[in-house]
Amino acid sequence: MKSHISIVTKLIIIAGLCIGTILPGYSQQSSEKTLITAMSFNVRYFNTSDGVHAWANRKEKVAEVIKSNNVDIAGLQEPWMNQIQDLALLLPEYAWFGWGRDEGNEKGEFTPIFYKKDKFTVLDKGIFWLSTTPEIPGSKGWDVRFPRMVPWGHFKNKADGKEFYFFNTHLGGNIARFEGAKIIRNKIDQMSGGLPVIVTGDFNATPVSKPYEVMLSDDYSVKLVDGFDVAKEKNDEQFTNYLFDGNDKDLKRIDYIFVSKEVEVLYHEIINKRIGKYYPSDHLALKAELAF
């Protein structure tokens, strides 16, 4: 009996060594995927003419959308610094970074990235402008009225050490949306180094537009997909621009979460939920539950 147990034990040990030899990276941890809930949300800029939809009446509702959906990382569009400060107070579990679009400081609208402090470490971060001179703060390109930019972050998940890149934007203009999308794709190719990529934003472009075609083009090294299209599950909502009262007659899908092809989209939702009588913003937030 003792001899039999000894042989079995040896076989188990040998099998384990073989697995380690054949699959040197094999471990229980590496076989598990990182799960992230990402959000894109145009929260509308600070407009003193918004009446009942003024920021003072909406800020708790915007924060509730982020908190109630257990978002790990969010790309926001349009907030001014005072709005970001309000959200930072209402969402103490999140840190954020971003730059004002006018001169790269605190002036103008932001496209900030909010992320859970206990989940991610920021390894690097930066910004580029969507113009012919992307490194010059506040530079404008083509037919835009205001500067447009892309803050980005290189993140590490604290639980398993996996890294990824996150980009966030808000496109404008006509030619500028097309040219801006090309800049984004080129920057992703240059920067991401084979790591998973998440891109959030209000692209002001529908799925039949040229900017959208660029975002999904195979002409770039990093292949992106639309989370809405590839999600294993999603809700029934098709549009993102409802206005505060839901009365927009020209409904479109213009907000997106794009991911690189190795990222699984387990669930995608355009969050059609009023808080009280109105929506928290004139855009619906969207979230994607991701795995890589």
C-alpha cells in the first residue's frame, strides 16, 4: 500500500513539473481574466441657462449613475473644473486626471478619466490634441470651433498586475472628426505596445459615418471593435442622445466604447434611466463589462 501511494505521488509531481515545463507561464492567477466595468458619459457642460437642468440640480444624479453601476473606470465628456470638483467630492473612491481643452490647464471643458483608486495604479498618463500639432496645448485642427483633445492613461490592475491603455475623447467639427479619428488610431498604434486598449468618447458620429469607419478600420496595427456590436449580451436601447426630457426627435448613437479585439465584451448597456422626471444629462451613459 505504501509503495502504491508513493508511485501515485511521484506521478502527480512529475505531471506538475511537466505542466510547468511545457507552460512556463501557467498559474491559476494567469488563467483568470481581469474584469473591468468601463463607462463613457457626456455629462453636459456647466450652462447657466439650463434652468431646471442646471448642474446644481444634476450633480448628485450624475454621480449616482457612476456609483450605482459599479463603474471601475469612466471617460467623461464636457465637464468644467467646478463640475469635476463636485464629482470628486461625491465620488471619494475615485481619483481622476485630465486637462482643460483651451490651454491644457483648468480652462474650458475637460474630458477627464475617473478611476477607482483601490483598483488601479496609473503607470503613465498624458494628453494629445486633435490637430496637425498634437503636442501643442490648445491647438485646433481643421473646422472645429474649440480645441479637441485625448487624455490617456496606462493603467495596472492592482489585483493581478495586468496592464491596459485607456483613451477618452470628444470629437467636433466635420473634417476634424475624420482627421481626429485618424490621429487617435495612429497614437494607439504608437503607444499601446500590444496591451489591451479601451477608447471611450462622444464622437458626434453615427455608425455609418467616416469617423466611425476609421475607428474600426483594419488599416492600423491595433484592431478595434465597437463594444455595442460584439457584446455577448446587451440591453435593447439603440440611441444615446435623448436630451434631458427624452424628447429629441433625431435619435442617434454617437457615444461609444471601443476596445481592442482581445478584450471580451461580456455585457454592454446604454443606460436609459431617468432619475426623477428627467435624465441626468442630455446624453445617456453607456457601460461595458470587459474581460481580458
